[in-house]
Amino acid sequence: MNIIKLLSCLYFIALLGCASSEPVKQKDSNADDVRARAQKAYSELDAGQ
């Protein structure tokens, strides 16, 4: 009986934790933007060497 109480308390705590967390905001980015940023970063690395 104690195990059932413990599991139900853990479930309730996990449920509250999931409910209180904020959803992740995803930034709209396209592949061209990502490629341009990567190319800029690599060119800066090459210039530094």
C-alpha cells in the first residue's frame, strides 16, 4: 500500500512539473539562413589562422 502511495505522489509531482514548464519557442529559420551563418563562421575561423 505504501508503494502505491509513493508512486501516486511521484506521478502527481511529475505531472505538476510538466504542467508548469513553459513550451519551447522555436525560431523560424530556413536552411539558407543556417548555411549563411555557418559559412560566415568558417570564414572567420579561416581568417583567424
